[in-house]
Amino acid sequence: MTSARTCVPFLALSIAACATASEDLAVTATFDASAIGVVDDAGTTADAAPLPSIDSGSPPFVVDAGMPVAIEQPSYEEVFEQGLTRYVGSSQVQEKRLTTSGNINVHHFSADNRGPVCMKGSEFFVETKKGSSDTLMIFLQGGGVCLTEVCAATPDPILTLQLFSVSGLIGVGGLLDASTAKNPTRDFNVVNAPYCDGSLFSGDVDRMLADQDNGQSDMVFQRGLQNLTATLETAYRTFPNPPRIVLVGSSGGAYGVVAGTVMTRYFYPNTPLLVISDSGAPIVNGIDTGFITRALTEFQALEMVPHTCPECLANGHATEVLSWALRFDTNLTVAYMTHARDHVIGEFFMHTTADQFQAAVVGESERIIREFPGRAFRFVIPSARHTLAMGMDGVSPGLQGTFLGLAGSAGVGFVGPQVTSKELSTWSLGGMNETGRDDEGKTWIAYDWLRSLLTDPLHTPNVLQLQ
């Protein structure tokens, strides 16, 4: 499967559009909740290859199709047994070839036997780069989402280390910009996962969706779970013993960190883990509270929610999922970064008002930092801009709008009418040079705030500025 799409570099730093999906879905791949282990090349269930696991102290799990998992204490093992790790150790998620680009290794995967692949059939790959620090940063890139009710997603692996190594020359790249001393992650070992599945690194379904790109319904491959598994397999094989891990997700990838946190714990059960969610989870939709459940059901990913946490999705957000993990994983820290009135997430994708989105940002982040002081943090700043971690604040909003509008009218890098040239021209992306004030009135640059969080979390304040 190949793709002839191309993308201008600037557009690569945005969320792009795909097709408005039809309501008549022909699902060709499903997940049996009773399956435990991995799927072999013949499509049958096999025992997982020996890999790190967590000794939870709980009794053996018993999983019966359609029945809750029997468990005494909350544990990641519960979600492993529900199917999150079903591809771990399988041949599907092993790299097929390795290429290099300067100091970047590119690990290529095959879509054969339902292996990792991008939404429209182009090749999925993972990039790694050795730094001078032993700390490992795993970066889940963004690129929208493709559902029957809203579809705007990058169908190709656009946001790459190779791209950011060039864009860093003009001050673009954020946490992946190794050229600026301001960036506290510049020296980290890096595993970069481009986003191209349209299912928030969680889907496991191939299906027919209406595609306005050619006026026909086309097969789309929403194999986010395979892509995520391949990413963590690559990370563990390349960097097996980091003293600390920073898991970053931006936009679509910031929703991917929910499954990404649990998957990371399969490979690195005890390593101190800082999760940075940039412009995504835990905020979903508190007005249409069923949205999150519909999305996960459509992606065949609802089994990623622990059965022992029936309240995890009750209010329409993912806050309780993160809280569930924080309650028993004492080596986990979570930081949420966002613009208070993010137009792309709040108004475009969730169809809420700016006021409703801001209220959710404040309320949900307040809830989690109150329950976990010193382990949950927020950096919330004014405006309707989108994302910080990718570092687009060096380009003026006017120039961003012009480029995005032109790209939208040319249909470059995305498909479908969901995001029009007019809509794209209103989007503005932020970055790590933006500032916000803490409760004592001190102004923090995002880079400096993150540096403090990495080096002195006990004295790092929460930042909440709405105007």
C-alpha cells in the first residue's frame, strides 16, 4: 500500500483534514475482548513474547468474554489483560528495515497481517535519536481524528524529526528543537511517533469511510494500537534502561497519551514517568458526554478503559482515567498544558463554545491537581491558539493563517471538506515561548516552567491565566 500525497513543510505543523465519514461503516477488523496475548501471523491468538511486566501482587486474572476482569487492586495489569498489549511481541510490530538520516534512525514497519500502517495506506515509521542525556522522551505527534461525526486528520506521517531538524533553524520545533538552549529536552534521547492513523493511537479497525477526496468510499486503516505498540517496542529495544521517561503527546497525540501511559508501563514498569499532555486529554466533551464513548467504540478501543473504573468516562472527559493511574502508580506525574480557549479542540472538534471549553479546562485540571498535589500540574494560558509543544509561536498568526488557508484551498496534505480553506485560515498555533502567570503573579515562559518541572517539581507552581 502506498500513498502519493505530498505536504508542504509548514502544513506539517498543523492538524489537517480527511473525509467526512459515512454512517454506514463496513468494519473488517474487530476485537474479541476475551482474547489475551498477541495475534500471530495467521491471525490467531498466541502467547505473548517474554517482555517486562508489572508484579502487582494481585491474584491471577480471569477474563471471560463480556465479563468484568476479576481484580482486587487497581493495576495496569487489568488493561493489559483486557487487550491493550495483544500485539506486543508479535511479528506484526517488528521493524522490517532501518534507514538513517543524519543522526536520526528511521524504523520502518510493514502493514502486512494487519501491521502498523497509516490511515490511507502509506508506510508507518518510528524515528529515534540518541542524545547526550540518558533521559528518554517519547513524543506522540498530533494530527486530528477521523470519526463518522467529525473527520479531520492527517493521513500520512508528516510530523517527523527530519522535518523538525530543518524547521529548528528558523526557531520552530518546540520540545523537538535541539538548536535552542531554552529547550530543557534538547539533549534527551528521542523516540518520535508520527501520527497518521486518525484514531488517537488507539484504534484497531479497518473500514470503509466516505472519502470526499475522490468522491468514493475508501478503505481506511485505523491501526493506532499497532502503531503505538510498534513505537514502544522500538523505544524499549533502542533505549532499554532510561533513568527517567518523559512521554509527550500533542493535540491528537495528547489523547494518545492515555493509552500511551499504560503501554509505556508494560515496557518500563517502574521507571519515573512524566506525562505531558499538550492541548488534548483529559479534556474531551463535557456537554456531549457520550462523545468519548462513541469514539472509542468506533475505534474498537473501549476495552482500553479499565473495567473496574465504571466512572472513568462518566462526565465526558478522560480525567478519571488519569486519576485511576495516579492513585496506584506513585512513579507517575502528569502535566497538562493548553490554551484556555483552544479553538481547534473546543469549537471545531468538540462543537462546544469557547466558554464551555474554558470551564472544562479549569474545572477538570483543578480536580486532578487538588487530588494529586505535587504529582499533577497545569500550565493554562490565555487565547484560542492550539498546541505549545511543537513550538509554532515564532511564526506570526497572520502568516500561519495565510499558509494554512492556501494549503486548504490546494488540498495539500489532507482530504475532505471537513476543514475548509476558510476554517484553516482561522487556526493559530502556539509554542513554548508563550507565557502565563502563577497564583503569586510570577510570569513563566513555558520552556522555563517545564525546566522547573523536570528539575524541581516540588517548587514548580501551577500556572492558570485566563486573560
